[in-house]
Amino acid sequence: MKRKKDYLAVVISNGILMVLLGFILGLLVILINGVLSMSLPVVGQPETAHAAIFDFKKEKKHKITNLNISDTPQKVKVLEVADDNTFVVKGEYTNPKRLALYLTVLPSSELFAGESAHNYFKKLMLHKTVYVFNDDQTPKKKNELVYVKIGNQLVQSKLLRKGYAAIYNYNGSEEYYQKFVKDQDYGQQHSNGVWIRPGYVTENGFDRKIGKE
């Protein structure tokens, strides 16, 4: 009788071990299938979050640098247009930089046509993608001077033809000087903006006395 009981105990203990081993093996199979399904995307199905994470890690990290202006147009976004008509731009991988228009000047806001000129300039520029560049005649200033292109048109040309700016700080040999003279002549001939008041535009910008009348 004792041997029978010992035999039954062995059978029961072995049975319990088999059940436990089966349970553990089942869990391992489920875990392995889960890992494989995360690592290998199904054909025709979007990649899993797991795969996307690994793709992200493979992306090249670009170093953020300062924006260096040259005669090669650079694509930037305009972040701000200040009351003094300077503007802040940022390239895709550059720090923000404050710039100013090259060869043109707008009347300040307290002068005749100043507010209209600023509003038009702001509408043209703010939050737009533009191209900035200079030429070998560009003088060094605190706020670097640039030509600005939107599409195929220079912002300076648009301002001059509207009568919202005047040619300023030039020597006559700049790349776009002759074009700007024609644009300014158009604005003057059509009495646009600043040209409504005779004597208002001078070689040094604007006559403040006439501008405040």
C-alpha cells in the first residue's frame, strides 16, 4: 500500500511539472511572436512604432550654424518685421539673424507714407519664405544688408515702384543699382507714395521737415 501511495505521489508531481513546463513554453512562444511582429513590418502594412523609432535614430542630425550671407541666394523664413523695417530670418539649420534692406530705405513711421510703407513691407515679408543675398559692393553694417527675393521678384523693386522706398547709400556700381533706378523712376512718374510731396525724397533718404507737414 505504501508503494502504491509513493507511486501516485511521483505521478502527481511529474504531472504538475509537465503542466508548469507547458505553461512556461506557451508564454515563451507568445513573447517570441510579439517581438518578431514588432521587428518585421507586414508587407503592405504601415511600419510599427518600434520600426519607426529605429528609422528616426538613423536620421542625420544637422548642426545649427550662423547664417552667413554671400552672393549665393539662401532660402530663409522671415520670423519678424520690426518697426524700424529691419527683419529677422532663420534658415532650416541656422540661428535667427537680423537683416536690413540693401540700397533702399523706407520712411520712418512718423513721416509721411511711413506707416503705409511699413505695413506693405510687413505684408510682403512676415512669415514668408524668401531668398537673401548680397554682392561684392555690400558695406558691412550692424544689421547685415541684403537683397531679398520672393519668387523671381526683388522686394526692393516692389517697394520702389509703389513709392514706399527710395534708393539709398549707393555708389552706382552695385549689381541691381540700374534696375532700382528704373523702378524708382516708375514710382516717381506715377506719383506713388513718397513722390506725392515734392522735395520729400533726398539723396540722404527723406526730408523730415517736409515729411511731417
